[in-house]
Amino acid sequence: MTAAAPEAPRPNSLNIKAQCFPKWLRELDRFLPLKSQLFLYGNIYDCYYFPSNYVSAQSSADLKFTKYLDIKQVLREYLQSEDYELVCYYDMLDGFDIASKDPVLARGGLMPFLMEQDPRARAAFATAKSIEDLAKLPDALNVFRALVANTRKLSAGIINYASRFTSSPNSLADDERRHFLKVIKAAQEAKIFPDRGRKRNVLIFLCDKLSDIPSWVLLDNPLSKGIEVQKPSKEERSRFFDSQRNKFFQDGEPVRPDEVRAAFTDLTDGFSSRELDNLITISERERLSANHFQKIIDLYRYGERENFWEKLEPHKVMDAEVELRKRVLGQDAAVSRSIEVIRRAKLGLHAIDSKKSNKPKGVLFFAGPTGTGKTEMAKSLAELIFNDEEAIVRFDMSEYNDSNSDVKLIGSPPGYVGYEEGGQLTRQMRAKPFSIVLFDEIEKAHPVVFDKFLQILDDGRLTDGKGETVYFGESLIIFTSNLGVYKKDEHGQRVANISLKDGLADVVDKVMAEVRAFFTTGLNRPEILNRFGDSFVVFDFIRPKFVPLILRKALNTIKANLAEQKRCEFHFDDHFVEVFEAAYLKEDTLAMGGRGINNRVETYVKNAMANFLFTVGRAEGVSFEVNCSERETDEWNRPRITFQLR
């Protein structure tokens, strides 16, 4: 008897598959004749635009992406297109679903067919009346073992939720171990069909992660292969847009396909197919054309149609430098550098060197002495951009100095304590996507946290423990640090690295030398230093000429708050400012910057004021003034601060 000739490849089939199949399906197609078991993992709960006519198509122009299928449907259509005569799907909840062009098999004839083929099946299925009686996992695995061992029909089994076979793949119970032994045996017994291009019966398992399967099932097993199902690539997202663009809301304005396609593929990096489809829904509900895709994507990511960056008026940015110098005193260079970043973000030039439009609007790294206005600068920028100085998501990195700190930021994975609470960073970013994100004193963070910083700076997004993604594309990221203010001497002792005697240029050089040393040799992460690029802004010491300005600002803040909250009139004059500065603000105070000045005002003015108002017997509706006595001194021989009614 003459053997049948091997099946010849279809014309153009490999070329068409290369053009229309996602990477994971191309891998499946490549390994289908080579492996008896394939484990698909990753993005398996997504849906896919699958061209069911790829077999007959002569070119990519003939492809029709009209079907929106889940992975079960994609696999079934693909396998049947590849001449698999029997495709049997199974999951532990719904049991079996059989697809075959043979009407007898499709209507319930699978069990008699397998019993006819396999004596072991006859013994195993003897008491079962129908295939539904074999829906428990041990029986189902027997069904699939018999299925792939049959020699009459090219067959494929699809087993879903394989991750649920066990809760602990590295510590199996006896019955669970038997399940996976059956899986291995099935792979060994699967039949090859030489007359059909050496195609073979195959089992395809769907699992969340490859690590959900015991390692010994896959390790050194030439019959098994893991294939990651990834989210749509750039080419797939571009193909999605071309095939679905007419479904976006049509406002009479012709869609500019080349321009919109580029924005679509860049801005949807990391999106699943379900999320891509949701963009069409948003477009229709909000009556937004695809030409306004940035607004569609903002609505999806942030739930906000109003973009604060678009509302930021150019003249406000132009005048901002003057206004910020009034608020952040003595830091003209830092103010100028910060405003440059804001202008760049306003013009959309923040990501012009990269196609990753998810990148944050801007990044600033504030370094330098304490109390010099780093936090005040952040508040001022929040007021400028978002009209609210409280639009700051602030994280004190000293609270993230242990090895589990990354979990605190993004949340615990499923099954762990705190999963329902979510991450502190991702939760706040979801609530306030248009904000300044302030990471205070980052040198105190545990090294594991810096990996999250890298992801934010590179990709502009983080995925939390629940699998939900938050975006930083509309935020300004500010890092602060006191690196470089002190250093270690040759004895390992902490000593001052900069002083008031240093000029600004020296302060910048010394601080940046220590910053670079921290990332390159201390943390051993030079790549993080590179990600910050030119975002470093070194703040100067508060120089003597700015001291009276800061002192007046502190006193005026007290005056305004008393008027608003207590209806009190608080008065001071130039003489008080001069005497207080000379007597109470020494060099050691100035080394602590504006915070040191405010602390002195707190201690010597506000405390004395409280004592005075307590003596008066009322704290509302009082008019009084503060003076430094020329005749009385305190125990440190300083002019005593006094108050009197007006």
C-alpha cells in the first residue's frame, strides 16, 4: 500500500500568517508540529481580532478582521483552519465543549469514539453515561489522554484555568501530583500523522503564569513548550486602528489616518485588546472623533476631559518666573531652571526625543541645603499649574526604607495581606492624576524602590498588585534630596561638605559630586543617574541679603492668618525686623535656611504672642504690635520681645 504524500503548504500561508498573526500565535503555529503540549500564559484573558479568512486570503489586503474573539474561540478557529478534525475544550466549571465537522462527534459521540480507540478508555469510562459525567478533573485528564492517543482523527485539546490545578505548584498533594503525571504521560502518548505534514495531536493548557505549573513538568521535557501571550504589539495596534477606525465617532471631519495612527500606536503602548476596544466606546459616548485621540486617551486613563496643562495660559507661564521669585526667595537660578521645565511641558516638548508619550510632563531633582525652599518650590509649581498648592502627592521616602517598600507603593499581589487596599502611590495617582508627585529625600529609600522610579521615568506608568495600571503622563515628578550637604571623611565620620562661605558655583559642584557618587558607587545604579539627565536643580544657601525678606514673609503670614482666623490686627515695623535679625538670627540659624528662620519666629514671636494674648484674656478681635525692648534683655542678653495693645 502506497503511503499518502505529506500535505503541501498552502500558497502564501506563511507570509499571510506573518502579517496578521500576533507573535504568540506565530509561535504556536511554529511549534504545533513539534510539541505535544503547549502552555499559553500571560495575557490569556484578552480578546483578539482574528482574521478567520487567513487561509483563503491571497494578500494582507484581503484579510477581514471582523471577529472579536476570546482565546478559546481564536484557538478553535485557528486549529480547525489547520485541519484539526476534533477540538475539545474543557474547564473545571463548565466541563467540555466539542467542535468537529463530524456531526456525530459534535453531538456527543466523543466518548464512544475514544472507547472504541483505546482499551484504557473503555475501562475508565465504563460507568459514565455521557461526557458530562467525566467533567471532574481526574476523569477529564483521562479523556484528554485518550484524545491525543487516538490514531484516526487529528485532535487538539484546550484545557483552561490550568493555574487552578493546584494552589502550590512547588508543594503538591498526592492527587495533584498524579494529575500532572497524567499530563506528562499524555504528551508521551500523543500520535503523529506523517501523511498530514507530520502534524500531531496536541494539548494546549491556558494558565496565568508559567510558574503556576510545576517546574518538573516543563524542565528538560522536549515535548512541552511555554508560549507567552503578550499584549498587542505596535504593529498589532496599528492594524487594529486601520481595521476599526471607522467605528470611532464620526463628526463630519475626515479622519487623518497617518497622523492619528501614529498617536494611537504610541499612546496605547501596553494596552490590551479589550482596552483598545474601550477607546471606541469612549469615542462614541463622548462624541469625540479619532482626530482628538489625546482627549480620548485622557478620558480613559484619568477620567478627566479637562486637561490642566492645556488650560495653563502662556502669559501665566511667561510671568511665572517673577511670581515664583517673590515666593521662593534667594533661589533665582533654581526658579529659572524649574520654569524652563514647565515651559517645555506646556509646549509638548517634554517627550520630543522619545516616542513614549506616556513619559511624565517633567522631572526635577531638587538638591542642596535643608530649608532653602525645595518644598516651597513644589507647592508654588502646583499652584501655577493646577491652581492648587495642595495638588501634590507627597511621599516621605524615609518611610520606604525596608525591602518590602515597593509593595507599599504598588500594593500586595493577590492572596497576600493588604491586597484589597492597593498601593499607596498607585492609589493616590488614580485619585489625582493631574498633580505633582513629590518624592522627598529619596536617598533614604530602599534600593528596591529605585526600580519603580526607573519604570516611572522610562514608561510613565506603574501596574499595581491588582493588575491595574496608573499613568504619570500628566504629572510633574519632583525628587528632593539632601545629598551633598554632608559627606564622610577619611575616618568615616559625617562632616559638612558645603558651608555659607562657598559660592553658588562651589555649592553646585560639591553637591553634584556627592550625588553622582551616591548613584554610581554607593547605590551602584548609574543607570538611574542617567535617567535623571539634566533635571538636577541645586539650591543655594539662604544668603544674608535675603534674610530680612524671609523674616518679613514669615511675619506677614502670621499677620494674614490672625486677620482671617481671629480677626486680630498684628503690627510690626522695620525697626523690629532689623533688631530681631541682628539678635536672633545667627550664622548657625542661617545654615538651616528658611526653616531655621521660621523656627526662630515660631519660638520667640509666636510663643511670646500666645503668652500676651493669654494675659489679655481674649484671642479674637485684638489689635496689638510687637517690639524689641531697648531697655529689657532676656537671659541670653538679647532684646526682649514685647507686645502691647493698640
